[in-house]
Amino acid sequence: MAKLRLAAMGMAHDHLWSNLKQAQALEGVEVVAGSDPNPALQARFRERTGLPNAYAEHEQMLDRERPDAVLIFSSNAEHQELVELASARGLHALVEKPMAATLEQADGMVLAAKRAGTTLMINWPTAWSTTLRTAHRLAREGKVGEVWQIKFRGGHCGPDELGCSPEFQEFLFDRHLNGAGALNDYAGYGATLCVWFLGSPNSVAGVAGRLLKTHLPVDDNAVILLRYPHALCILEMTWTEAVAHRPAHDLVVYGTQGTMVVPMSAQEGNIRVYTREDKEGAEVAPDPLPAGMTNGPECFVNAIRKGAWPEGICNPNLSRQAQEIMEAGLISVRSGAAIALPLEDHLFRH
């Protein structure tokens, strides 16, 4: 069987480098080239991959290297253009989270891949969390009864203090390229989890602002509330923690019969489950990741070979629902009102 040829399109997102390393380790896969208009990123690609072929122009790279699929790690606002560019050539695309900067862009991506019959995947790092996968299984099995609330917190001290690359910061701090600030950087993580556990909400309300990082042109903190007929989800996003991830950003899932505390740190740990029968709580060890689902590139390649879109958090339709929540949150921030779903204004001429 011929090797599957992968290429990187866009290199501004710092998550690219770990994903390229994972892709290069896959059997039957060859990373052949990358493209980005920034010369510094081209040089970084050559250095980190050991590959000589780094291009300034995406189309030139695609025409010369003829990959089978692409890994897109550009700014959020460029995702639609690059997916359309790939889909027009029949190429499959993995897109780093979040799906896009706007709901309209996300819709364009889904439409392009469906028309072309290509695989599209949105790469959420949370998809490879053993604790989150196990918590989702426990919820489906009714371990805590009917889920009525999920609390999510995401963020840190900020991309500048955390040490993100200048190229990554450049688009994160641009409301057009990112879609917002801390809100678009982290709301999608929580929104995908809420959709995964509960589906789409009926309405969304949001507040956001620039509380501490007055040197930034975007929001540094936000909160979004999701309203379901019989449930609420609370999403918190921040770039201003004095001590990042302290206390730990554990996901909390409340059900009618109990509560789950789900570690989300890099080290993770056991899930703590409290029930009416066991109020002191018991630890549940996380399930191992399924074969072929240990990281983004591996999942992507397996989806291509199966001829199907990935399931769960990385499915573009689910990620599109999360993008709708993010968009509604931004509209609510601007208007001060709760926003009903579905959002359809972008389907019509303005």
C-alpha cells in the first residue's frame, strides 16, 4: 500500500509541531512538505521536521508536492479558505481547533468537504483525554443519573505570559483572525463538551471584557451560560490567572443521582464520582484510549482510510454546533441579551 502523503498548510498555531511529530511517527504515512507565507515559520518547519520543502504559497506547495491530505494550523479566520483550497483538489483536511473565527466560516468548511466527498476533522486536544472519554461513557451509562449541569473552566495566565510564539500571539490577539480573544481561544473546548454530553442548547448568554490585560486589543476573560430545557452549562474562559491552572480546571458534571469531578490536566488522574449511595465518593480509573485514537493525526489517517468523518468531539458537525454556541455568546456579549438557537442570520444577505 502506498504511503499516505501529508502536508502542513499554515504554521502559526503552536500546536502544529507536536502534531507533525505524531504524524511522522505513523506507519504508512509520509509528511512531505509545508507552506506558510512567513519565512521564519518556513525555517522552523525545516528545522523541526528535517524536511527541506517549505513553501511561501499554499497552492504552489499543493501543485508540486501533491499530498493526499493536509494539516491546517493557520489563524482561525483562514481555516475556511484553506479547507476550500484542499477540498477543490480532493484533499482531506485536519483543522486545528477551534473550527473557525465565525459560524459562517464553519458552515463554508462543512459545505466544501461535503461537496468534495473528502474527510474533514477538527482537532480538539480534549479528544485525546482519557478522563473525559471515561466521564462521557459513565454519563451515558447513567452513573450520575440525568445530567443537569456541566461546569467548565479553560485558560491560563495568557498567551504572552505563557510563552506562546510571536506568530501564535499575533493572531490570538487579533479579533478578526481569532474571532475574539480569550473567549474564542477557550470557549470551544467547553462548548464541544456540552454538545457531546447534552446536544445543542436552546439559548446562550455571554459576558466578556478586558479586565486586566489592558495592553491587549481583545477580551481577556469571558463567561458563557448555555440554557437547555432541563440543564445548564457554565463556561469560563481566562487569560489572567496569576498562577495558571491553580486550582486545577477539573470538569464538573452534575446529575440527578450524583456528581463527577473530571481531571483535565496534562497528568489527568482518576475521576471522582459522588452518588446518593456513596457520598464520600469513589475513584474511577480512566479507560485507555481506543486503538487508532491516541492522537489527532492517527485519528485523521484512520478516518481517511475508513472513508468517514471522525466521531465525537472531532466530528465537524459537532464542532459546528460548538461554533454556533461561541457565535451566540459573542452576539450576547455585544447585545446584553440571551440569544436563541439556531442562529440563521448568516444565511441571508445583509
